[in-house]
Amino acid sequence: MTTREMTVTYTPGESGHDGSKPMICITNWFLRESGFNVNDRITVEYQDGLLVIRKTA
């Protein structure tokens, strides 16, 4: 497993005011190395402090 530290940012056009939406953008070769390709279907599981992204069959 590869670990990479990132920072949650604001969505484009947001400036940190109340109601702003957090965003995580993952666009790098780690996706390909982890078996994800363009047009793959995924599921995202949300839990307090944890996100799990899996390819959907």
C-alpha cells in the first residue's frame, strides 16, 4: 500500500466562507498504479474520518 499526505481544499470558486464545500482531488499516476483507469466505475464509502474508494465490477 502506498501512502500520500494531501490537504483538503475548498471547491473552485469557494473562498472559505460559511457553507463552503471541502474537496479532495486525486489526479496522478497513483490511480493507475492502484488499478484505476479512465471510465472505471467506483463506489465511495463514507465513515467518520475514513473514505474507502473501490472499483465496481
